[in-house]
Amino acid sequence: MKKNNNLKANENGNEEVTAGQHLLYMSHIFAGKSIAKTLRTSLGPKGLDKMMISPDGDVTITNDGATILKMMDVQHEISKLMVQLSQSQDDEIGDGTTGVVVLAGALLEQAEILIDKGIHPIRIADGFELAAEHAIQHLKEISYSLLISEDNLAPLIETCMTTLGSKIVNKCLRQFAEISVNAIFSVADLERKDVNFELIKIETKTGGKLEDTMLVKGVIIDKDFSHPQMPKCLKDVKLCVLTCPFEPPKPKTKHKLDVTSVEGYRSLRKYEQEKFENIVQKVKDVGANLVICQWGFDDEANHLLLQKELPAVRWVGGPEIELIAIATNSRIVPRFEELTPEKLGTAGTVKEISFGTTKNKMLVIEDCPNTKAVTILIRGGNKMIVDEAKRSLNDSLCVCRNLIRDDRIVCGGGAAEISCSIAVAKQANKISSLEQYAFRAFADALESIPMALAENSGLDPVETVTEIKAQQISEKNSVLGRRSNKS
């Protein structure tokens, strides 16, 4: 009798574990669906922006999925995985960060239905993986290639305009698309189908209009000349890039210097002055007429540089130093003793530009021998607009880069998703195993993207998607996306 009671307790225990596992699955699915539901209203050109406030009170308004999720304070493990999914999409592709989260949420929703039917999660996952492979194969069949060349930029510009259509910069759509394409082609290697993103620098400056955004075939740094009386525009520049400060050398060991007389102080001052003059004369002797210095220098050195008619820029950051060196074909000099004429860089023009009533100043280095280094200067009325424009431009640059690497495209507006859904559902009818349920669930999940697009556009989602799906099946036309649009 005691043995039977133990068996009964074990049986009850097993039932409790099974119920607990089911509740655990549902809690994970609910967490993922909650994240997807939050982003669903931001999908597409008619999607809504989200306003987020940081703990410091900074306000950010954006519809970029990766930015929204990055700023959300999520605690659940599955929610964190959804954030990482969006971030991975942003790092690898650069765009589509909202769409992947919405699709993942739809797959979790379909998985919940299959689990309730008693299908094991492993079988569901295997079926989803097979369905995804079939959908990818179908995408390859319905895709077509763009003819990309420097003489024909129109297809790339139109694709970038599609990317920017849902962004805050849509009022100057073509301008930003052309800037993106020209910037990518400046740094692209078409033979290798490779793009060096590190040669594209994006600078932002508030106090203007979005239309004032420009592309510079050179480098822009947020600095000005060290002395206000130095010339504001230089022609045929030979510049030296220094990572050592304008100051007398200091012993590396611990030391103590006692100045006990006026003569000792004067001799120390004379030594420092001679060192300053020797350093400046050394730079002049090698033929440089502009100094870019990573570190600062005091007023005495600054005044001496003005007297010697040697313009200088100080406190230039490390990334900017490297980009200037690449653009001007100069060598970075860590010590004055190593400075030689061969290490100087060249530039056609270096000018100081100012903005607005606050007279904010920046330096523009143009006509560089290495034209692969470019800078995009984004303007905007406030920091919020400028930051969102920068995120939008980054998406456009990434899309253009992806087309250089692989020139195949499919139609948007939900057309590709509906076409894949039809193909996967048709394949499910040919499967006799349990995976056919997962195939049909995957097909239903694919329809979540066009449904969200229709819903955000103010249309009836079910009616619109059903109508387009019927048209695609009857006309065998995979490019039908928007309602009553057959092109």
C-alpha cells in the first residue's frame, strides 16, 4: 500500500512538471509577443514614431526598431533575446530591424497554437527551419538583379528612397538617397564587391535645415584654428599630423627642480622659449604650412605659431587623426625628431566654416589625394532631428552597401512575404509528416508583415491581405503588394 502511494505521488509530480513546462513556454512566448506588439505599430512608411525618455530626461523620438529596443529597459530573458535579434539585424544588414522582431513575434504566436495542440517544441522548431529554407529558395526565384554601375545610379537611388520613405527625412528623400549612393560609390571597390565603411564619416551640427545636409569629398572635423587671427582658408596645403604636444621634453623619471634665484628662473624660461622656437622652426623647415595636433599647446606656443605664420589645429581626436592621414596620404608623427618632408600630407583646400548666430565653427579639408575618404555633414533644427537623420542615413548607406555586395532585390509592400506564404503553404500540402503543421504556421506568420503594413496605413488588414493574396494566386504575379497595384 505504501509503495502504491509513492507511485501515485510520482505520477502527480510528473503531471505538475508537465503543466509547469507548459506555463513556462507560455510565459516565454508572451514576453516575446509583447516586444513584437510594441514595435508592430512602427512598421512601414505609415508607422508611428515612439517617444522614449531616458533616466536623465533626454527625449528620443524614432521609429528605428533597434534604437527603440536598445533604449527599452527589459528584464525577461526572451525579451532580451528579441533585443539582441534586432541588434544583430542592425549590425549585419543595417535595416529591417522592426520587421524581424514583428516576424519573430508572429512565429511565437503560431508556436503557441501548435504547443496547445500537443506538438513538441523540437518538432515545431525543425518545421520552422525547413519552412524558412523553402521560403529563402522561393525568394531567390522571384528576385531580380539591378544593373549597378557608376553610369547608372538611378536604381540604387530609388532603392535608397524606399528605405528612407518611412524615416523622418522623407521630405528631402531624393537628396539623402543621392548622398548615400555617392558616398558608397566613393569608397566602394566594384571589382571585389566590397565597401569600406570606416572611410565614411558622419558629422552632425544643429542649427540648420535638413536640406543643408551635404557630402564632402574629404574630411570635416568639429574644430577651428587654434588662434582667431590665423587665416580662415588655406590653398595648396602641406600638413603634418602630430600626436605629440608642442611643449619642451620632460624627463620620464621622478624629479624635483628648485629655482633659488632670478637668474635660474630666467635661464629656465629661456630654455623653454628656445625649445618652442626650435620645434616650430623644425615644422617650418620640412615645408609644412598647417599643423594638425592630437594634443593641446599653451598660449605661448599658440602665439609663436601665429608669429611664424604657421596655422594649427589642436585637440583633434584619434579617429579624426587617422581619417585625415588616410585622406591626405600623410604619416602620423609621434615625435618631432621623426618629422621629415616625406611624412607630410597634401590637400587642395582647408577652410573654416561657421554656422548660424552662435558662430559654431568646423574645418573642411577638401581636394585630398585619396578621394575614398568622405564625410557627410548632417544639419537639423535640434539634436533630436539630427540624431534621427543620422540613424536614417545609416540605414540608407547599409542598404546601398548590401546592393553592391549582392544586387538581387524583391518587391516590397508585403509582396514578397505574401508570395513566400503562398509557396510555403503549397509545400505543406506535399508533406505527410507532422512538420506540415509547422509549415502552415510559418506561412500564416509571414502574413503578419503585410497585415501590419495594411493596419498602419488605415486599411482593413484581413480584407486587404486576402485580396492581394487571391490576386497573386490567380495572376501568378509575385510583385503585387499594395492594394489595387499591379506593378
